[in-house]
Amino acid sequence: MATIAVPPSVPSPAEDAEQLQKAFAGWGTNEDLIISILAHRNAAQRKVIRQTYAETYGEDLLKALDKELSSDFERSVLLWTLDPAERDAFLSNEATKRLTSSNWVLMEIACTRSSMELFMVRQAYHARYKKSLEEDIAYHTTGDFHKLLVPLASTFRYEGPEVNMTLARSEAKILHEKIHKKAYNHDELIRIVTTRSKAQLNATLNYYNNEFGNAINKDLKADPNDEFLKLLRSAIKCLTYPEKYFEKVLRLAINKLGTDEWALTRVVTTRAEVDMQRIKEQYHKRNSVPLDRAIANDTSGDYKKMLLALVGHEDA
């Protein structure tokens, strides 16, 4: 009779919490033990480990990690350990601060999360910062950026597959007309991008391409140095082909003169459980180098080990 291989069981949250506590004890921190536990637990498991750790040792696991770790490795572990909605709330808040402000991060979170995920980010933001996300974005952005980002963060898009082709045709014409007139910040253009479901938007952009002979993002490259147009193009890419957007963020983060660790850490920690496989495929296709090899060549130490574990490459 054939024996059935039993997969190795994941330790209980209590065992994980105990091992993490051991990793912090004594003279030096056991970084490898921290990576071997946290980098191999999903969001639900990490949440229970945090709760168990707090109940057992009377301290938030994040505080313990903060005391024991440093620099980019610390940031990657802390972001990963956070609940996804909390993580996005933290990154969004950071993106509204003077020294770390980033319209790109705000746009990225607003466009690549589902309606329910974005709703949970707004709830987490409210709970943590005692303000609304929209309020902070409205206060910290101006002009066309304000006009695009506030509705992007406020929207609750329909998530289903149903598409209205008549609407797609009429809105493709509106988009073409506004872009042709260089009215890139027109209310109608902003409304279509910020409120339509992703399926509806894809239908509209396909019609735009077929009817007018150019992909919309090509027509939005009229002024390559216009920062608002760059953000608008990226918002459209995030809403329709997020893996292409994230591939580009990673490529720019890795291929810079100095690595952009913040961008690299953000993409790896926020996409590892979402669409990392598609991003890896896109990266390999675009750069002829596997993503894990590119990361390994550009990072070092515990930070490198953590990132490679999260992108699914364990033996580097």
C-alpha cells in the first residue's frame, strides 16, 4: 500500500511567538530565525502571531522588532509584519509627510487595491491617525495632483465583470477629445479614470486604441516632462496592467546609480502575496534577468535574504 506524504506542518502561533522571543534574547539578534518564521507566514498567520506574542510577552511584536533590527532590513520586516490594510495606511500617511511625500505611492495604493481593500485602508488610516485618508491627501496635495488623487482614494469602484460597450465607446470619444485638446485635467477625463470599474475602463481603452490608432498612454506622452501626465499615465497603467507598472518601479529602483531601497521594499512587501508571480514574469521578459537575481546582485546581508524569501527564492 502506497504511503501518503504528509506535508510538514507549520508551527503553532505560540511556537512561532516563542521562537521570535528567543531570536531577540541574549547578546545578538538571530536575524535568520526571524526571516525563517515571518517571511514564510501569510497575512492571516502573521496577524495571529502578533496577537499571541502580545498576549504572551506583554509587548507588541512590532515594537520588539523595532528595538532589535535596523535600516532597510528593519523596514522590510516591519512592513511585511503589518496587516495589509495597516501597512497601506502607514505607507499612505508617510506619503503625505513633507520629507517622505510621494504622489506616486498614494496613486499606487489607490489604483492597485480592490474597492474593499481600499475601504479597509481608509478604516485603518482613520483608526491609526484619527483623520481620514482623503482629508490628509486633500491637505497635502495641490492643483491637478489634488484633483486626481482625492477621488482616486475616495472611490468605491464596481468590481464585477459587466461592461457597457455603448458607454465604453462614448467615453473613449470623450477621452480622445480632451487629450486632443490637451485638457488633461478636465473633469470628465478625471471622472472616467477615477470612478469606472477596471473592466469598464479596459473596454473603454481598447475601444480608444482600435478607434483612434494609438494606446491612450502614447497620446498622454505629449509632454514627457509633465509630472502630472506621468502620474496620470501611471494611474491608468496601475488600473489596467498593474504588473507592468510594478515591473517598471522595480527596474528603476534596482537600475539606479544607487538602489532605491524604499521603492524596492514597498513593492516586494505589498505584492508578495498578491501578484508577485506575474511581476516576476514581466520583469524577466522586460530585462532578460530573473527578478531574484537582480535583487541578489543589488542588495546584501539580511535585507537581501528577506527580500529573496518574499519573492519566493529561498536558496540564495
